[in-house]
Amino acid sequence: MAGGSWNNFLTIHTGQRITTDREVHLNAVSPEFFATLGTRIVAGRDFDERDTLPVSKGGRPVAIVDEAFVKRYFGGRNPLGSRIAHGSGPDARPDIEVIGVVANISYRGVREEWEQAYFPIVNAEGGNFYEGGNFYVRVQGTPEAAFQSIRTILRNADPTLPVTYFRTLDEQVSRSLNTERMLAALSGSFGTLALLLSLVGLYGVMSFAVTQRTREIGIRVALGATRFATVWLVLRDALMMITAGIAIALPCIWALGRLVESQLYDVKPTDPATIATATLILCSTALGAALIPARRASAVNPTEALRFE
């Protein structure tokens, strides 16, 4: 989720020579990286210490690819033992052996599903060579206690070693969702404002309708219409408007669902529970706005209503 990787086309040799049709996300990781993250090795094996040695010291170039890579470029064939190379030119020599397949990881963002290839971080002169990067540590206990222990270990190893930040994986995921949270907050605010405006508009329309029908309501009351019948006369018109609005809105929800899904994380385009809840809230608040003019209509004095111009 830190966004660290580089991109490049790859050349694949598996019976025939092909090149990727788009750039692949590439990254260098150490052994036990996938075990630390709890990511499943689907086929083959993980990197080991031998894979991190330079070729001059007995190491060999190897790589691990994710399931998305296998699905896109191998078409159901076994990728283990096939060879890949950086780049797509004619001079690219596929000499990196695929030794494993790992489950897809949302490496750069929670919404991104992309082909990923991993390579071992190679030791330099027998010692680990890291030129900056992120270290993932699986700990027990509270993050604060773990941070303090790690600081002590690093200080004892090299007091001048700079550490940019400590962050839990949950915090990293939360940071990657800042844009989604902002969009959700803005959408909620605009939705609330739209609801208030619709209630004010409905109240104004129903008040105007009651005023226009004052004589009719007075005649109905004079002929024996009950208070409930008068209230229902007004609410029925409000229900018709609400029903028409819902009938227009539901197809729009279906049409715009994909847009909402693309802007927010883990939001289904059509969630029946959410739609039903929103519809219920709109209906209840709209009827509440129409109830005030309806109660006023039920209290009309027939004599005054017949004189109304």
C-alpha cells in the first residue's frame, strides 16, 4: 500500500516467445515476505536464502508471479519452470525462472488488480543490500510496544540508521482510502442537502395544493368527511409524487451504480439493503413534510372554507 514498485514489459518463454501487452508491476522482496503478510503460495515455492545470492556465488535468477499474471499470459498452463526477461525487445533473454505463483495482493492500492512479478533482493558481497525500502514485521502485542522494541534493535545495530516512519498495516490501508473517505463524506453531505431541499420543496408544493383546494376540502367536510379522510386526501397526493420519484430514481441508481463502484472502495453497485433503507427514509421524511399541510387541511372550518377566494 506504500506504492513502491517499478513497471516494465516482460518477455515470456514457455514453448513460444511472447511479450506482455502492458507493463507489469515489479518488485524486489526478501524470503518470508509472503509468509509475513499471510499471503498464500498457490503453486511452487517461496524465495529462500540461496535465491538472494549473486550468480557468482551460486545464486540463480528466479521470480514469483501472481495469479493475475498467470491468468492473463498463461491461459491455464502451468507457469512453473517457464522463463521471463525484463523488457520486450529482441535482445531480451528469458533467463529468469518462474519458481512460484502467489495469490493476488492489493500491493499498490486496495482497488487495483494488476499483474505482479516479484524478484528476490540480492545480497551484495554476502551481506544484505537494501537501498531504502519498507520492512514488514509480524509482531505480537500492541503496535506501540513493538515499535519501541524495533527502535531499540535498530539503535543497537546502527545509531545513525535513519527510520522514516513506523506504521501498522491497518494504518497504511486507512491512508490509502483517504480519497474514498473524502468522496463518501462529500456524497453524504450532498445527499443530506438534497434531502432537505426535497423536503422543503414537497412542503411548499403540498401547502400550495391545500390552499388551492380549500373550497373543495370545506365542501367535503360539510358533507361529512372525517378528519382522517381529509388527511388522507392530502397524503394521497404526496404518496403519488413520492412513488413517481422512486420509479424515476431506481433506474438511475442501476445506471449510475458502476460509476459509484469505480469511485468508492468495496461498494456494491446495487445493494438492496441500502436502497431499501434509503427509500424508507425518503418516504418517511417526505410523508412527515406533507403531514403538516394535511393536518391543516383537516382543521378547515367549512364555513370559512366556502367563503375562501
